[in-house]
Amino acid sequence: MALREHRTDAAMAATEADTARGDASAYWVCLALLLAMITLAMRIASMW
């Protein structure tokens, strides 16, 4: 029974690590998109 509890704890830790990694990836993607939109807006503004 203790082995099953240990596996459950390990699975929960792995799931939390994957979630944190996914959140970090989403953060960087959103940041890159934001920077791209700002750059595009600056280029459009400079043409006016």
C-alpha cells in the first residue's frame, strides 16, 4: 500500500512539473507575440 501512495505522490509531482513547464512556455509565447505586435505597430506608425 505504501508503494502505491509513493507512486501517486511521484505522479502528482510529475504532473505539477509538466504544468509549470507548460505555463512557462505559454508565458514566453505570449511575450513574443506581444513584442511582435509592438514592433509591427511601431513600423506602421513610422510610415504615417
